[in-house]
Amino acid sequence: MSAQLHMTIDRIKCDGHGLCAELLPELIRLDDWGYPIIAAGPIPDHLAPLAQRAVATCPVLALALRRTAASK
């Protein structure tokens, strides 16, 4: 088993600033009201640094990264 990185969002905290989608457009798009929609599934290894930056840049700390065990 290997660990996979997933992004989660606390929709109550999110104010819809959209910085995450600017930093990580490969995995995050904005809905009609400017709130993020995160692509399902694990974050590819090559996008992990951008995902960490998006989490760190969120002004209301609504994003988080979680490692989950994945079976092969």
C-alpha cells in the first residue's frame, strides 16, 4: 500500500476568494459563485508542491491536504 495525497475543503470557512483555483487550475475550478470545486481523486505527485502552496495561501484556511492509504 502507498499513501495518496488528497485535498479537502471546509465549505463553511471558504469565502470564495478563488486564489486556490489561480494557483492550481489543473485540479480546482470555480463554480458560478466563485467557490472552488476540487477534482476527485488523489493529487498527482508533480502537482503536490502547487497543492501545498494553494493550501498555505488560502486566506481563511479552508483547504487541507490529507494522506490516505491506497491499496494497489
